[in-house]
Amino acid sequence: MRIAIAGASGRMGRMLIEAVQASPDLELAVALDRAGSPHLGQDAAAFLGEDTGVLITDDLEALRAADCLIDFTRPEGTLEHLQACVRHGVKAVIGTTGFDDAGRAAVAAAAEHVAVVFAPNMSVGVNATLKLLDLAARLLDSGYDVEVFEAHHRNKVDAPSGTALKMGETIAHAWGKELDDVATWARHGVTGARETGTIGFSVVRGGDIIGDHTVSFCGIGERIEITHRSSSRAGYAEGSLRAARFLGGQSKGLFDMQAVLK
């Protein structure tokens, strides 16, 4: 399977390139980066001391040489890449977060033409955590206050993280509600007593934290916490490759990681 990597010179892009290079069933075919990047024209695996013959480019027409794009960039860039994927019949694994409603609708529209896995977190462990949260929310549906805490590196531009939002959505849906109807996004000043049945969010941005998420179910006399911590981006990369392999058997449609892991 021929793989294209977006954001090839970034931390996640390089982790993906390394993972593809280590996979005998996958071939690095395209490496994309933003216009003006100082890495344009370099071999995509030069940082590994390898010569692949795949040069980093900002030409989206290069995607015609790929079977599947893996993209962890920014919403505006991802949507531009996705348009090129539709033109060339290229499948896509999208781990980009921070989309607004229009952006999510554009991803869904593209999936009417090509197969897309779209998930806020590609980690197998995180997606197992979501299943645990669904079960916990159904068992602890009364008498417990829910708080979602997340921490990421100082350069992450969206908050709460896409993973934290997905955790909140999972809990809200287990309660038969929509997240926007029960979420508490910020607290400041005299807030009054907590409203029953809400989900609070707390965010930390600092240093080089790859990604920590903890959901607390706070009851009277006890607290249940479900935590996932990422110590490396390798888990995201391996999950993304698993998603790409899954798409090998799909012609079109929109899928999440729960579908990949079934």
C-alpha cells in the first residue's frame, strides 16, 4: 500500500515516516509539507539517515502516486489535501483536530467519494479508553459529577483537545444527551454550586507534554478515575497505519477508529 504523509517535517510526520519505513507491507510514496518549508526538496527519511527517493514537496498533485494519505496537520491544510484526495481517488486517515462544523461537514462530503477514517485520536489505547468511559457512564449515570482533564504541549493550538471532546461526547451520548447541552467549558469568579448532570473540562498547555487525559467520576465518598497517558507519539503512528490498512478494504465512506478496531 502506497502511503502519503502530510506535515512530513513535523514531529508527528517524522514518526509516521519512521513507522511506514519499518512496515514491510507499506511503501512511502509521497511526503507533503507546507509551502515555504525549508525541508522542501529533501529526502523524506533523511532524518533517519535513509535515502528513499521520496522528496518532500508542496505539490498536492503528487498525491496521485499514493493509495492513502495520513494527515495530522491543521484543519485548513487537511481540507485542501482532502480535496486533492478526492480528485485522485486517494483514501485518507485524518487525525487533525480543531475542525469547526463546516470543516467536519466537508470531511463527511469527501467521504461520499473516497474512504476516510476520521478520529481525534488514532491510539488503540485511547479508543479502548473510550469504550471504558461508555461503560462507566452507563453504570454511574446518577450521583456522580464528571470532570475531563487534559494536558498537552505548549504548541497545541486547539483546546480542549479533540480527544477530550470525544471523551465528553462518549459520556454524554451514554446519558442520551448532546455534549453541548451538558458541557461546562470554563469557570471563573463566583460560579455557584455545580449543576447536576454536567461535564466539566480543564486544560493544561505547557512544555512538551505529548498527551494526558483523565476522566473523573466524583461521587459521595469515592472517586473513579480513568486515565490515558501518552509517553510517545508511536502509539498514534501505529494506530494510523492500522487505519490505513483498514481502508484498503473500503471504497468510500466515513469511519472512526471504533470501526477500525472491530
